[in-house]
Amino acid sequence: MKDISYMIVPGLGSGRTSQEIINNVCEKLNITNEEIKSKCRKRHIVEARSVALYLIRKKTDLSLKRIGLLFNCNHATVLQAVRKIDEWLIYDKTFKEKVKYII
């Protein structure tokens, strides 16, 4: 799938660390680091976690496995989240605006 992240997150350079991305997502969406890394299935937390996984994958050189270790999940979960966010960004303008706000 085509990488369109540069179109929606212009302020996010490749110099950001994974922890900076996680902190930014948590701050903007008013959740804690513990919540974003938890197994909680509440919609707003799952959405925040998915966005963080997506941004870390697109803006860092970390492998799917390494990203999964940050969130206590496996590489397949990370890949699923990245694909889901890619799709939402294409088809959901409201969600795309929310991601722009996060960054």
C-alpha cells in the first residue's frame, strides 16, 4: 500500500523517537502511557494505540517486532494496526483531521 503519512503528518520528521511519538499521542488524546500500552479494548484507547503504532512504523526505522515489544504485542498486531490506519486515513476525513491534530 502507498505510504501517505507524509501528507497527513507534515510536522513529524524522521528524527522523532518512538517514545516522543507515544508521549505526543497520549498528551493529545488525554490518556496515560500505561493505558496506551495496556491490553484495554476501550475504543478511544485502541484508536490511540493504533495511531501510535502507525506513526512509529512510518516515522522510525524500528521493525514490527521491536514496535510490538514497546506495546507488549506481537508483530502481527502492529501490522494489522498499520493497515487499519492506512485504510481509515483514505476513507475517513474526520479521522484524518484527528490524526493531523495529534501531530
